Amino acid sequence: GVSLLLSEEGMFSLIIPFEEEEKVIAIAAEVQLFPKSITRVRGNATSAVKRSLLTFSFQEASAEEDELTIEVERHQYTSEYIALTKDFYLKMQQSLIVLLYFFIYL
């Protein structure tokens, strides 16, 4: 798999269901790939973690761990989520523009 294609300094990332996180990390360790970063994603502040964003490399070190919450409330996205996805979604770009316009003209 990926361990045969990745350079010694290379990294690869994937998004998986949170329930599979430990299993995927264990499988990666079998081919000497170690988590470099782990981001756990939840829909809102009170919901359970649904996804894990994992980045692996051949360098063994402590993984940087953090969390990402997508929404403050329905269709109201967190600034972290907007920053992460703004290049991919026109709606996010428009929301950001409207928000900036609002703050500039307050």
C-alpha cells in the first residue's frame, strides 16, 4: 500500500470514521507508519466525535491531537471550519465575505 509509495520524509492523510481510529493506527504501525497529527471532528459542541483526520509518516513522534467542531448551530459554521474549507466551498467564501463586510461597516 501507501508505505511502498511514500518517501522517507513523506506524509499521507486520510479521513475515517472515529470508531476505526485505533484500528487504523495499529495497522499503520505494522508497516512503520506513525500518526503525526490526529484531528477529531464533531458536528457541534454537544455531539459525539464522528470522524478522525489522520496524518501519518515514517517518523515516530508524539502525535499532535486536536478537535474540530463544524457548527455552532444549524448552518452556522465555526470560524475554524470556515478557515479549513473556504477554498472548497463557494458558500463558505460568500459567508466569510458577508461576515467581513458586516464587521468592516459596523
